[in-house]
Amino acid sequence: MTGDRSTDLEAAVDAVRTAARACRAVQERLVRPETLEKRDKSPVTVADFASQAIVCARLFGYRSDDPVVGEEDASALREDAQAGLRAAVAERVGEELGERADEERVLSWIDLGSAKAEGPRYWTLDPIDGTKGFLRREQYAVALALIEDGEVVLGVLGCPNLPLHGGVGALFSAVRGGPAWMSPLWDAEAPAQMVRVGTPASAADARLCESVESAHSDQTESARIAALLGIRTEPYRIDSQCKYAAVARDDASIYLRLPTRPNYQEKIWDHAAGSLVVEAAGGRVSDIDGRPLDFTRGRTLAKNRGVVATSGSIHDEVIDAVRRVKD
Ligand code: AMP
Ligand code: MG
């Protein structure tokens, strides 16, 4: 059942690069990306749907039996009122894949991402993590991970707006047991470089990153934790799993995601790829109680509360500060 990791990685990287190009094209060409609101009021754009369709199409071409657990499904897109959005998605997907993609085919690709998060092997996909960052033309990520026997074994993050080598666009990847890699997102031929977390002498010297959206992480509490740790610098606020990338490549050494309400369950596609990239880069990832993230519970991290990712050696100190602020 276990796949060949190098071909798995190749397929995942290719899928993420292609989807990221579609996202970039939507951002460049549309003055205001067309959006639809989900029931929970979160926005979904042409790019979210196109990205999921592309990744699912590519993974289907790679291994048609592999289940994909994606954030989106096509039900809202099938409604009569969404004809314009549907056509725009199909056009974008066709252009990026270089083949004719009629609307029904594109909808069926999107729905390939509706698998259950169970069984010995499945992919999990956030086609655009940080949709709000995407709409603000700031940071967002295409995040794809492979879960085998309840463990994240491979993760790829495409970060179209993250600075790299004087431009923007960075791709991060990791296979469990190996290092974390970073390479230019738009150039598949460019060499990858290994990335490592930083080595702050103590938590006081660490830069802390967190969500831009105060609804996604409690910023008042994080300010109290930072003060307790002796951190004087302002928090680095960026959307999406780019926060994990930031820790992995030493732009920051702490990522705090503090629950804003007691019953929110983190989604696996928001953390699978990013958490592995940080671990492979030498860092540590847990929930706010110090427990490992548990990917055996289906679509959510039902047994965890929030997330803390760090460069490693300062992890216990950070968890201790979180506990003291929470008590
Ligand atoms: P970020 O870009 O870090 O703010 O995270 C974006 C992700 O936050 C989205 O993909 C959502 O799945 C997730 N999200 C939505 N509501 C919440 C919430 N109340 N707490 C934590 N995360 C949330
Ligand atoms: Mg997300």
C-alpha cells in the first residue's frame, strides 16, 4: 500500500506548481476575484476551485485510486446562479492543464477531493490556504500532504507571494525522515536548497508569527505570551501555512495559533503539510497543551487544541508560557 516516496513527491510538487500558476493567473488578471460565500461566510474564489480541480486531476493521473480530502466541493458551483463562476473556473483549469476541460469534467475533478479522511493512505489538500490573504494580494499557500496510517509522510507548500531570491514564489517540501527543501516556485529546473530552523538562544530572542486574522488566533493572548517570554519585537503577521514556512526557513522561530473559541477543531489540510515541513527543518510542532498533532481523527484535529510550532529547543519554554497565560 505504501507508495514510492520519490514518485509521490514528484507528483505532489508538479500538482502544486501547476495549481499555484492558476492561482497567480487569477490574482493577476482579475481586478476583483469573483467570489462565492460558503455557509460559514468564508469566501471561495475562482482560484480555490481551479486549484482543487488541477491538483485532483494531476493526482488522479498519477494514482487514480488515491483518495483526496480537499477543503472544497463543487456543490455550490453546480447551482444555476454560479454559471459565471463555473465558466471562469473551467476556463482557468483548461488553460493551465493545456487541454480542453469542459465544465462537467472540472466539477468532477473538484469532487474527487471529497474522499473521507480514513484508510491507510490519502492526500489532504487546501487548494488556497489563506483565502483572505489571497484576496488582499498578500500571503496564501497551496498545501498538499500525504497521510499514511494516520501520519503525515509527505508535505508540499506552494507559496506564490513569499519572497525568495529577490522575487516572489517559494516551494517547500519534505518527506518524513528527510530534510526540508525550498526552491523557486515558478522554475521547476532551479535547484532546491535545504532549509533549517533558526537557533535562538532563548525564547526572548525569537520572532513570533501568527495569523493576520484575529478570528483565527487570539492575538491578545499571544501578546501576553510574548511579554511573558520577554519578546520585544512586534509579531510577524502573515496568512496561511506560510507561517510554517517562515519557521522552517528561520524568518521566525515561533508560530502560535491560539483558539478563539472553545469548540473550534483545526482542519487537517490547514496543518498537515506545514507541520511536516517544520519538523523536517528541525523544529517541533504540538498543540497548545504540548500534545503531538493527531492526524488519525478524520478531517479535523479533534483531539488537539490550537497549534504551537517552534524552532525546537525553545518549545517547552513556549508551551510553559502558553500554559501560564491560559491558567
Ligand atoms: P490563517 O491564514 O492562518 O488565518 O488561517 C486560515 C485558515 O483558518 C483557513 O483555512 C480556515 O480553515 C481556518 N479557520 C477558520 N476559522 C477558524 C477559527 N475560528 N480558528 C482557527 N482557524 C480557523
Ligand atoms: Mg486553509
